[in-house]
Amino acid sequence: MIEIMDTTLRDGEQTTGVAFAAHEKLSIAQMLLGELGVNRIEIASARVSNGEFEGVKRVAQWAARTGHLDKLEVLGFVDGDLSLNWIEQAGCRVVNLLCKGSYKHVTEQLRRTPEEHIADIRRVVELATQKQIHVNIYLEDWSNGMKHSPEYVFQFLDGLKDLPVKRFMLPDTLGILNPEETYEFCCKMVNHYPELTFDFHAHNDYDLAVGNIYGAIRAGVKGIHTTVNGLGERAGNAPLSSVIAVIKDQLGEETTIREEKINKVSRLVETYAGIHIAPNKPIIGEFVFTQCAGVHADGDNKNNLYYNDLLPERFGRIREYALGKTSGKANIRKNLEALGIDMDDESMRKVTERIIALGDKKEMVTQDDLPYIISDVLNQSTQEDEKIRVLNYSLSLAQGLRPVATVKMEINGATYEESSTGDGQYDAFVRAVRRIYTDLGRPFPMLTNYSVSIPPGGRTDAFVLTIISWNYAGVDFKTRGLDVDQTESAIKATLKMLNKIEN
């Protein structure tokens, strides 16, 4: 069983621009421990601010009531009893003591000898034991320590291994390792100190954090640090979602994580952090369970030929099939099945042709758009029946001036052109068309109602469905137009009306 310690509320909060309010920390902690099932969470750094202190107190009070208090950890420093007093007063009882894991950090940052630093740490651990605060130790800059001063790393552990330290935590603080180095260095730790428990803490500067965790677990490390959505300083930490998938699918190991809650937690943290998840981010990105190519949807229909172990249902997601210029009938059928709509082959052909045409204007057609497209295609006359066509039109809109429209039309093979002003761009268009009809002595229907709707979600790139009611020779009827542009959708509805009365 691999143990997961999530540090979204501490290391993740070091992401530029991210600062969780007290109620947000509590909400994330409740989700991580109560719903997602992580083993431990690191919630703060000691002595940061009064606001941080109050936030930690609120989380600790909830954890004490619900039996999670031992799962809360706070980063502390080798500062005598200052950090310990802060942690104790906040109501917590686990300190993650930040120590130096490389000779360079000890001698140049602390300006201490290794022996002096070890003595300082032993004193803090003794004080923590007196306060009944459990201790884990971070070997900050451990990866550089193993590269450049491994003798110091072993001296450090030899000087502390007899203390009541529950875990020694191995950070790749600057994200400099690759999976081979991680495996090699972690093997040295595990083999040299089989009696100790190790965690591995990855950073993602080379985009190798998940791969390095893979190497650490292969080496025998049993504790892994993550953040939700990969939040963290610089390039961030190892994203919890990807780590969990790799542990299960690539390593065959188990965790206590409830995978179906991952997406819910990711969206909550995205909202609170204000850092948007990349749409192609594995497991949690918006597009990662969307098949775009029609051949993929066809393969899914034929014994799931394009599935892998990352089934969206595992993570609280659903598989989607994109609609656009690369769509085939299989994509559309998958979306129709989800909507409970059945269509014959000829109708499917018409809808497919329309989606491909619309896809040239709009990058992706959504499932919410589909009923509008079906209604527009199947309920109106087709292109082949058109005796009246708009060859060209120009619309102008300027502040303080009335909109102007110029329209060039073809009616039964003859071409006509006219211009007009109006109260709006569409009104100017209709007035110009009406002038052409008046000059030809043709009657023009009366517009009796005009409505506009878009699919759910309120997207700025949503399709616009315009439904216009007309009265012609005492008969009431409606026509529809669909387009990404509101004015053009109304123009399409008007053109359908003209062909309807012509036919």
C-alpha cells in the first residue's frame, strides 16, 4: 500500500498568486481527507502569519472532531521550540521538520557544520517529544546532496536514525532528477536504512515529477507527496491525479484514494486557486476523454478498440465524442445515443454534412448544440430547393449612426442589389430585401415574432438559434436559422422564409 501525503495547502499554496482563505483551506482539507481518502495532508508552514494560524486552527478543530487530527502535518523549522509552540497552539500534533539535505545548504545557508546542524535537530526532536508532537524530517535539497555530497547525507541519517522520527522525507527540491537517478538514489536510501520509512517529494521543473515518483516507488519508497492539479512553486509538484493512475496502472500498487472523487476535488481547487487546469492535462483536463476523429468513435463501437485503462468513469468523468469538421457518423451516433435520439441514415447524412460545415466556422460543436442543428437541418427546406439566394451582403455599424445594409440577391436566376438603413443590422438587412421585393411588385411577409436562444452553458462561442414567426397571406408560420453569429442566424431564417413562400 502506497501512502499519499498531499501538500496542496502548504507547498501548493506557494504557486504564484495562490493564497487560500481559512474557509477554503477547511473545505479542501475536508474533501481530501473525508471524500478523496488521502492518508495525510500538509496544511501550512508554522509562523507564517496570523491569518495562517487561524486557518490551521479551524482545520485542526474539524479534524479533532472527526478523527483526522493525526493526518494533519505542519512544516516547522529548526528554531528551538518556536515552530513547535505555534503548531501546539494551533491544535496540531505533527511537525514536518525542514532540515538541510545537502552539505552546501548546511554550510552556506545555515553557516553551520554538519555536526552542529544534527545537534540542533536532535534538540528540536527532543522538545517535540516532550510536547507529544510527532516528527517527520525533510532533507531539503536531498537530490543535490546525493549528487554532490552523498557522504553528508549518510552522516545526516546516521546522526538521527536513532531518534523517534516517523518518516524521513526525500525532496527533489529543485526538480533536477530524472527517473533513473531517482531510482538509484532512493535504492541507496532504502537499502542502507531498511529500518527507516521514506517519503519522496517531487518537483516538476523538467516535467519529470510523475516519472520520478515511478522510480522512487520501484526503489521501495512507500510514501509519496502530491498536490491537487500539480500546484506548487515554479513548475509545480507532482499532480495527484496522474500519480494515482500511474501507481495503480503502471506499478500495480494500491492506495486508499477513491478515484471517482478526483475530478470533484480538482474542480474545487481550481476554483479556489484561480489557476485553470490545462484542457489536455491527463485525467482532469477538459478534453482528455473526448474522441475527435470519427475513426476513433467507430473503433469504440467495435469492441472498444480505442479504450485504455484510463476509463473516464474511474475518475468521475464521462467519455465524450467531439463534433466538428473531423467528425464522422460514429461520433454523431455516440452523441445521439447520449441524448436518446434515433435517426435514419438519410437524416444522419444531412446532419453530418451540416456539422462538418459548421466545424469550419467553430472549432468544436458540443452535444448541447446537436438538438439545435438537427432541428435546423430536418425541419427546413434544403439547399437544393432554394430559388432565392443571398449572393452577398455587407453590414456596417458605427456609433451615433444608423446601421446600414447592402444586399445582393438572386431571385429565379436574376440578380438584384439594394441598400437601406435600419434600427439594427438585421432590420437594415430586412429593409433592403423589402425594397427589392417592392421594386419587383412582390408581397413581403410580416414579421410577427423573433426569438433567440443558445444551448446551455452561456458560452460566448455558442451557436445561436433564431426562430422568426411570419404572417403571409393570412398564414402564420416559423423559420429557423442557426449560426455562431446572431445576425447571420436571423438572415438564414429569413432566407428560408423567402424560399418557403416561393415554393
